[in-house]
Amino acid sequence: MFKSSLIVFFVVQLAGAVILGVGIWVKVDSGSILNFLQNIQGAPGELGQVLNVGYLLIAVGAVLLILGFLGCCGAIRESRCMLLLVCQSRLTQHIMRFPRSTLKPL
């Protein structure tokens, strides 16, 4: 069980690294991104708004990278405590994403 979760956490860590890299690329070199987006045929003009999400991508990528690393360490060491910490933080992330508009007052 722990070895299969190692693969999942490694994929999460890689996704975090990719998202972090794209976020840094957006903030550091916005000119090349705008040129790249303008070369896409039929792309809407609002696609240039992607530059505004650079800090969000950096934050999300860093969190995923850290959680993936902790999950991999927990799976390699077969530490239930570390795996429960990672699962608890993922559960907290999902609960925070739950839209408040769907909650009905009592």
C-alpha cells in the first residue's frame, strides 16, 4: 500500500514543480509569454490576463511540492504519522475549496 502511494505523491510533487515553474516563468518573463499567446491563432484577447495569476501559481505549486515531498518521505519510511499529516492537509484544502454559497443558514 505504501509503495503505491509513493507513486501518487511523486506525481503530486512533479505537478507542484511544474506549476511552480510556470508561475515563476509568468512573473519573471512576461514579455515572452505575451508574444507566445499572441501567436496562437483564434485566441481570445482576454488570454493576456494569465499574467495576473503568477503569484497564485507560485503559492499553489510550492504547497503541492511540499506536500508531495512529505508524502514521498512518509511512504518511503512507512510513517503513518507523516502520511496522516499529508492526508489531513489535503482534506483541509478540499474543505477550504468548498463554496460558501452552497451552505444554507440554519
